[in-house]
Amino acid sequence: MKSAKKFYLDASKIAFDEVHRKKIDFNMSRYDLAVETGMKRYKDVEAAKNQAAAIKHEVLSHLDEYLLQFEKNISSHGAEVLWARNSEEAIAYVEKILVENDARLLVKSKSMTTEEIELNAAAAKLDCESVETDLGEFIVQTAGEKPYHIVTPAMHKSKSEIADLFHEKFDTPPDSTPEQLSDFVRRLLRKKFTQAEIGVTGANFLIADIGGISVTENEGNALMSTSFPKIHIVFAGIEKIIPKMEQLGLFYPLLAVHGTGQQMTAYNTIFTGPRQTGETDGPEKMYVILLDNGRIGIFADDEAYQSLACIRCGACLNGCPVYRTIGGYTYNTTYSGPIGSAISPFLKGFRDFYHLSYASTLCGKCAEVCPVKIPLPDILLANRRKAVEQHLSPALETTVMKGFRLIASKRKGFDFFPAVMKNSAFYPLNFWGWGPERTVPKFAKKSFSQLYRKNNK
Ligand code: SF4
């Protein structure tokens, strides 16, 4: 099924799923409350956002220089930097490392970049078990699903659904509390951490001046994933660069408050290379795989390049009325919500994913909440324009829109047709796009303009 058609069908269905709506509303209301409280700690959050946006803008102006600086500095500490143009190249690097080390177990902390390249499936092909160690990721992996949200992967699951899932898969008591389930996962993962040959993390920030990988997390699982295994593989999109370590003082709290409402994420680690002589822990070898996978295409685009400033806080998803209605899976992409709609056409193909540019009311909430001030509605509008310029829209839609523009752009033209005709013309919307659950608004007999002119002769 074409991805646009699937999107419309899935969206129409889930938008009226009350159980789904209730779970998302519940989780989002908790998020909203936490963020409201968290924001009070800022004296001037707009100033912080402006500063973060300016830094990211500067990074994008010199992206090549910062990436090379990062490579030089982290390489000088013994890490090996590998450049991957696409998923296939990234997977080929991993396969080589797994084979060379005869790896049978890989522990992985939360990383959307590894979701993008489908690392777990690639490891499975080589008979290497890949275990998610973030609790939310562990839950969705156990359920055989993908992350529902870029920050909270299991947001769509209720406590009782998780208890049922664990009961079915691990025979835990069906009435287990969240604390009991977390304890069960903790014990299970402890063994995996000590047995794994490979530890995998993403990177929240690549720090150019010290050649550092910054990983922020709340569970300590990224630290565990990198402490026991002999090999640490980092996956990072090339846009994750910040110039200086001291700028983390700005980005850490911004990411935490926009992501979860926290003042600071619980564990913040900076990796600058593998274990050095005289050090007692850490991996013997460290690889950093820097991924393009369509990002250069975004970088080359006059409008969309701004989306590379994203720090993946998830705030635009949480603020978006469309995401809150249709949920994360409907997008059928690694990155969902407004940021996903803006970048997925570049990452996964414009022809197949430009329809996501329309998954927005253009209300502007996403841009308002974004900590790095990405003008998401502008990018979505520009993507729509590009789709039209590239003649990607269906011919019927283009013809209808041309006709509509011709009539609707002139008040006299629009008023020329009686209400009954206009209502009949719009009636098919009940079956196409609008959905039978909603009522298409009816045109009044006289337009406001006609009434105004009549009453103010
Ligand atoms: S676009 Fe902005 S709000 Fe959305 S995830 Fe990225 S940084 Fe957060």
C-alpha cells in the first residue's frame, strides 16, 4: 500500500480510537504539568532559546569544520571515526565489528539513529542478540514494536498493558506494579550488561573542541552499556555537533526541561575515547559512526536545513494537535510529529513521504515550543510547495485545487454560486478526506460580504 494512502487510513482509524486517545491525553497531561513547573526555573527561557538557536545556526554555517575538528580530537584519544553515507554503510561497519569480535550479545541504550538504520534486525541476521536497555525501549522491543515517541518510546502503553505483556513473555505476576516490573527488568539487564561483548549508544551532542560524545539519560543504562563491554559503538547523525563543551551548560537544561520537564537529566556522561592507560574501566575499543543518511540533502535545502538544529527533545510532538490525535505509529517513520514530518521526506524519499507535510494544522505550536526555534510550519509549507513544483500531487487533486483557487480567490466569483451548489460541491468531502465521523460545515445562504453590503448600502 502506498505510504500516503496507508497514512490516511491509519490516521482516520486511530483519530477516533477513544482508548488510544485516553492514554495519550493522560501521558501528555503529565508532561504538560512537568514542563510548566520546569519552565518556572528559567528567568528568561526565550533568551536561552535564542542563544541555543544562534549556536546551532553557527554550527550549520561551518558544519564541515566542526565535524573534522570533532574527528581529529576524538581520534587523538584512540577512538575510530567511521563515516557512513547511508544505512547500508553504517550496517556494514557494524557487521564487520560484530564478526571480528565474534559478538553474540549487544546491549544498547536509547538511540533513534540506530532505529533509523534498523540495527537490531542487522545484528539478528548475524546471530547476535541486541538488547534494548532503556526501560521504555525494552518494553516496545518485548512487544515486537518500534518506539512510539522519540523520547518516551512506550507512551502508548498503560501500566496494565505492560503488566500483561511481561506476564505473557516472562511469566511475571499479572498484577505486578510498575516498581516490581522495573525491578524485574533491572535484574534481567544486569546479567546482559556483564555478558555483552558490544555496548551501543547514540549521542545527544558531539562536542567538537574536546572530541566528546555527550549522552544524557535517566536510568544509568547507557553508563552500564559502556562500562562492561569491551567495545563501545556510538551512532550519531552528523547534525549533533556543538562547538564547545561549556555550551552543554545551556543545552543540558534546555533538553531536559523540553523533553520531560526535568531541571537536568539524571545521568550526563561525556565519552572522549576508549579506556586510557592507567584507567580502571571503560571499553578497550571505541568506534564512532557518523551518519549522513539523507542529512546532506536536508543541509542543501534552502528551508529544511534549519531542521538540522534539532536536539530531539520531543517537545514539538507533545505540542502538536495532530500527533496527539493520530499518535506516533501512524507516521510510519523513525521520527514522527512535526520534526518527523519536516525531515522524513528527505530521509526516506520525497515522493513517498511528502504527504506528511500536510499532517499539520500549521497552528505554530511546534515552533513556539521548540528550544532551538526551528520554524517547523515554514518548513512544512515549503515542503508542500516543493511537492507541487515537482508535480508529486495526484493529478485530480491538482486540478481540483486549481479550480478552487480560481473561484475562491475572488469574492465575487465565490458568491456567484448559490449556497446549495457550494454545499453539493463540498458534500463528497464526507467520504473523501473529511471522514464520515465529522460534519462538513454548510455554507450560509448569504456570505458575510453579501450581508454586509446589503446592510450598509
Ligand atoms: S524540532 Fe525542536 S521541539 Fe521538535 S524535537 Fe527538535 S528540538 Fe525538540
